[in-house]
Amino acid sequence: MLTTAHNSELSSIRTIGDIRAEFQTLVSGCGIYDLSWRAKVKLTGQDRVRWLNGMVTNNVKDLVAGHGVYAFLLNPQGHILGDLYAYQRGESIWLDIDVTQVARTLQIFDRYIIMDDVEVENVTDKASVLCVSGPKAGEVLRTAGFETAELKPLELRDLEWQKIPLTLVHKEYNSYEIWLSPENAGQVRDVLMQSGAVPVGTAALDLYRIALGVPRYGQDIRERDLPQETNQEQALNFSKGCYVGQEIVERIRSRGAVHRTFTGFLLEAPLPLVGAKIQANGKDVGEITSIAVLPLKSSEQPVALGYIRREVGPLGKEVFAGESKATVAELPFKIVFG
């Protein structure tokens, strides 16, 4: 899942140059930005794998060293308390979490670690994270001297680059992260920019996230939402065994569907506000969670992310969001990615 900025050294500026150019860099080139709004939590102890597997919605138990998964953290009622990436690193598991979720996540962990041999350490201050995104990200990394050919999505590899120890992580959507010591981040960033990466700011990053249809926890995914409603099936594993909230998730699966689903909308002016109700035949059938005006090469297209009831929201269906006409659209938006 692509994650977008709250603040960072390189990306705290909403626009570094022209937002249309920055957005097009992410769509067709390679953008670079810091990921200081992502926290790292390290799990050690003999019970770490078994314990974490019982806490999250995806299969941690069978992860091979050097691989990761995206997962939800649920309450017993099956509602989403947060999302995270979990990476198996051999002698430890590293969690990648938005900084806004760290305090709550650590409180939940502390509540559930009872007699388990699990130690939790927030190692965020020990690692800087650079990210390159876009269809030319791999090319830029190779030009800078990184080997990416065999690295699959959510796979990581510890490397030594120009005598600098670091970890290269292949994320989804043509994105790569580089985890390294803060004192080495500037040198690596400079080489990546010399190799073709272009700095982008938070405004372009959020447009890119919305164009891809990537939900953000706290905005598009809330505690009141159920996992299958979010349309993030990659976060769920139905054969891993018991975990907190699993009974509800399995009950939804056995019934065949949820009542509503996360989707995209093409909008017409006037634009609605975030939180606007989706209406069909005069009835509320969903809501808007994110809105963007995508700066295409020669035009602009207002779009939104949100939820709609399955029975009234097939692709191409015309509905209303406030006073705006909205058309249910496939994600990622084809007007951007073809």
C-alpha cells in the first residue's frame, strides 16, 4: 500500500515545484521523498511469530525471512483498529506503521502480551526511510548502483551500497523504500536524484494515492469499517487460524459478501465535501472519504474515494454526492493509468 505524507524533511513542503509536474513524475517517471511519517517497531522474543500471528489478519507464521505482508489489527468485534506491514527479518519482525497509529498500537500490544516472550521496541529514531515511486523507480535505483531484478513486492534485502549498510524494500505500485541510518540518508538521496529521481511534495503524493485508489487509515478506513468493506483483500488470510476479530471476518466470508464496498468515483462540478453522502433514488447508499482534482496532462478530472452499497453501485452507475453527479469507477483510475 502506498502511504502518503504527514511531515518529513523532503516532503513536508506541499509542493516542491509545480504540482502537475510532480504528479506526472509519479505517474510516468520517478519521484523521491522521505518517509519520516512512517514508524518502525521491532519485535523480538521466542513467541514473537506465534503471538503476532494471533493479533493480525494476515499470515505471519509462514513468512519466509526477507518477506512481508500487509495486515489489519482488529478488535474482537472485527472492526479495524489500524493497519501495518510486518516483515520477517529472521531474528526479529519489523512492523512498518504510520506514526499517528504507533501509540495506540503499542497500547494494544501491551494489553495482549501477557505470559508471552515478546519484546516490543520502537526503533523509529534509528532508521531514516527514503522512497522512490513511479514506473522508472527501478531504473533509477539500478543507475544509482542498486540491484532490484529479483526483488518482488513486499520483499526486502539487506545490502551494502558504497560501504553504507541499508535495507532495500520493494513496495507495491512501483515503489521502493530504503531503510538506513539517518547520517547516511543525505548521501543516498543525492545519488538517487543525480540518477533521475525528482523530489515531490505531499500534495502530489496524496493525489497519486487517490489516483491509485489506496485507502488511508483514519480517513478512508475507520474503526467503524469491517475488513471486507475496504476491498483490501491482500490484508486477509482465511486459512491461518485464530486471531483477534477472526470470528467476525470468517462470518462475513461464509455469508458471501458485505453490504457495501470501497470504490472510486468520477465527479462533476460542483464538488462535494469529504463526508458527503452518496445518494441513489433519493436514498443514502454510501459516503465520500477522499476527494482530489487530478491534474492530467492536458486537463483536470475531479475524483473521489468512498463506500457504496453493493446492490446499487456497479461500475458505471451514476449516483449523486451532495449536488455533484458521480459515476462509480474502477480503481486505480483508468483516466490516469489506462
